[in-house]
Amino acid sequence: MDHKRKKIMHVDNAGFGLMSVKKILENRYEVSAVTSADMLPGAFKDIKPDLILLDVNTPGAGGLELNGGCYAGIPVVAVTGKKDKESAAKAPGAAAYVSKPFSNELLVETIENVISPVKGKNISGSPAYDGGKPRVLSVDDVPNILRAIDYALRDKYNVYTLSDPEKLKDFLQRITPDLFLLDYRMPGLSGFDLIPIIRAFPEHRETPVIFLTSIGTEENMKAAMELGACDYIEKPFEPKELRAKIEKYLRRV
């Protein structure tokens, strides 16, 4: 880790939670805390953290928009009370989730995996030697979604990410993914618009395409399938569900 300690902003309304997390992390990071999501914007005037640790049951957390404005580019680790989508939905786009009760080691490991850069690759999708592992390209305009996908898949796959769908064609001239993850709705080009671009490359006429969507209506998904998508996953997604679907379609290939 860098000689300069990373800054963690912890959001939790429970005094015991604040004290226990501070004790776990204070030897590794600079830890600041607020007891309400409403206090978070004010805290940013003095401290711009490298990561936000957010307890999803903190008042105001459910309506907190962490993907833009002063929070843009800052990863979020969500602390949930249970491993289900209802709890995870309070922090859509989080880079990782930690369910209570958690061990000291799990919390530190999760934060380190999110806050430390991935060796040999960067989040913009720059190519690097991939060691022969399957290549997954994710296209999404929300940085925290890209981080969540990278965190969920990086141990088994080479994950490439694009936040600008306009750059897809140039990317495919340099890198040949084995599977695509496309956001359903993005500014400019949508996931629907990207499928014809992908299929125009002869080597990608049969490459699996999975949609990530928060509006997975039957009509929309039928249209995606007709364009050549093979499946979809609703946001917020569980990492296990994402991995299972990717493995399913890569086995078929």
C-alpha cells in the first residue's frame, strides 16, 4: 500500500458500529465518520476520501446518490445487514458489499481489493497482458458499477471496462473479448445500439452478450434477445449471480 495512508469516510448512525470499525481500520487508514447521510456533503468540504464505507441502514442512505457530483469516482463499500437484494438495493452501484456480522479480516480485505489499483490494467479499459484468462468487457457509464464488476470477476477473468460507449469500436480493434456485459441505458449509445457494432465484427457474431439493467421489463428484454443478447441481470446484482451467468455462457462457447 502507498506510504501515504488512504482516507476512509465511514457513514453509520450506530455509535458501536463507528467505534468498532475505527478500531479495525485506524492502523491502516485515516478514518473519518459521520452519523447521517445528510452530513456527508458537508464533510466533503474538508475531506475528500479515497473510499466511502456506507452502512445502508443509516438514515438518508436509501436516497443517497453516490455516482456523481462531488462523489464521482469515489468507490463505495456498502455494509448490509443481510445478503439479499432488498438490502443491497439501498446502495446501487456499490463496488462491494460486506454483510454484518463481518470479521476484521474480511472488512480489510474488501476495502483493499476496492481501493487498491488492479495490477496490469486500468479502469478505462487499456489493454494489458492477460495471462490467457477469459476476457470480459463491461460497458457502463457509472464508475461504481464498473468497479463492482471488476471486483466480482477479477480473480477468474480479465476484466476490461469502458465508461464511454462511443469508444467500443476502437476498443474492439485492439482487444477481442470472450463475453460482453452491456448497460441497458446510457447517455448517447445504449446497450441496444452497441449490439450491432459488436456483431459487425466477424469474430463476435456469436460472442455472448449479457445486459445489466434496472428496468428489466419483459418487452425490453425480448427486444434485446432479438438483437442478439443471450441473457440479462437486474441491478443491483449479486456477484454470485453474475459469475454464474458468465460461467454458463462461456462454457457454451
